[in-house]
Amino acid sequence: MLSGRTTTAELTALDDVGTSGQVYHHVRALTAAGWLRSAGRGAVQVPAERVVPAWVALALVAP
């Protein structure tokens, strides 16, 4: 999502992200937790107030 993909269909088209069911499950969980927000017509986005915390979390787990 942070790299510009906005729909679950775009995510499922990527290699190594799992099945479409897994992607939808995780998107729903992230939306419920406030890390993603519906942007209409099947699109989701990272809310502005979550962008920096998301990058920090990703930086902490990157090899």
C-alpha cells in the first residue's frame, strides 16, 4: 500500500503475497485496526497519520 498499490486485486497480482483470500483477510484486519482506510470502489489507503509509523515499523523488521 505504501508503494502505490491501492486495491486488493493489485496486491493479489504480486508474487509471494499469498492467495486472494489471505490478502482480503489481512486487509480487513488492517482496516479494523486503523492501519488502512477504505478509499471507495475496492481501494484502500494508509491514513496520513499512519504513514510514518508504518515506515518505522517496516524499517525495524527489514534485514
